[in-house]
Amino acid sequence: MQAKAETYGQLVDSGVVAVLRGADPDTLIEITDALLEGGVTGIELTADNPDVAEMLEALTGSFGDEIVIGTGTVLDAETARMTMLAGAEFIVSPSLHEDVIEICNRYGTLVAPGVMTPTEAISGYEMGADLVKVFPASSLGPGHLKSIKGPYSQIPLMPTGGVDIDNAADYIEAGAECVGAGSALVDYDAAERGDFEAITEQAREFTSVIEAARES
């Protein structure tokens, strides 16, 4: 397992973490390949998928170091450890769970708990979070993230939930290190049709928007 700093660097370089919720194991490799082709190298499989362990192993075996693979929707230490053993290089939660942060730090795995308020953000960071997921980002928007970043410039933030092509740049300009995106990035209907090029194009748009925002 690679060092936390390397994992963090890959997520930031990717700019956007693709949140694959309910992904079909039959199209997982093709979807990931399409995302990679479009410049997205951060892949998050949600732990509420009963096949998550097998899917993590499949991605690790197929892509190796080309991508950085993590698990989302992790609510307890047991799930975190199980997916780490299956190959997860980072762990993401929708909420703040001290036991998840603790076990990730114990085994040297990057952890990103979900927070909404400034108090939760600093609490998660003090518990040992490496990256703080602002969720659901769409509820309060980029201005909220900017407000958290004001007094807490040291806390790296990853807004997730409602992030799309139209607002991704706003979150980056507000201080986000990277963003998480699900259905706005991955079109499962296109995948069912075998149109993986549509996913690649969407990934290219996301990465281009984020790159431009970082340069502005």
C-alpha cells in the first residue's frame, strides 16, 4: 500500500474523484477505463455495494498504479478494514466517525470523513483526517466551503454531493483541493448502451474545468 502523501497527491492531481455508487461489476472496468482516458484517476467505490471487495480487487488487478482506488460510504471501522484489505487506498465517509479515522491512521490509509459545519471540520481534522469531505456540498454551495476555508486554511477540503460541470470551478476557486462527483460525471445509461466515449468526454470536461479554475 502506498504512502498517504502519495495517495493524497494523486487525488489532488486528478482534481475530481469519481464516486461510483451502485456500479455494475460487468461494466466497472470499461467505466474506469473511460474515466482514466478522460483524465480522472481517483476512483471511489461505495461500500453499500455488496460486491465492493471483489470490485476493488478487480480494479487493482486491472489498473495497478494508473489509478488510486478508495471506498466511500464507510460508516464503521470493520468496513474500513475489510475494504483496505481488498485494496482500498483511501476511505471516505458521509459523516464523522472517529473509529473509522482511528483505524485508517492505524494502518496508514488516507481518510476523508464527511462534515458540514466548521466545528465538524476542525473536529475531524483534529481526530486525524487527511482530507475533509464537505457533504452534501450542494446544500450550502461554494460560499459555505469558502467560509470554512477562511479560518481553517490548513484543512484540505473535498466538496461532494451536487458537484457538476457548472459549479466545479466555483468550488476549486473557493479553496477545494479536489471535488467528488457521482452521477454528474458517470452516465450509467451510457454505460449500459456501451457508449463509454460519452463518459470519457464528460471526464475530460470535468478535468478541463478544474484545471482552468486552478490556473485562474
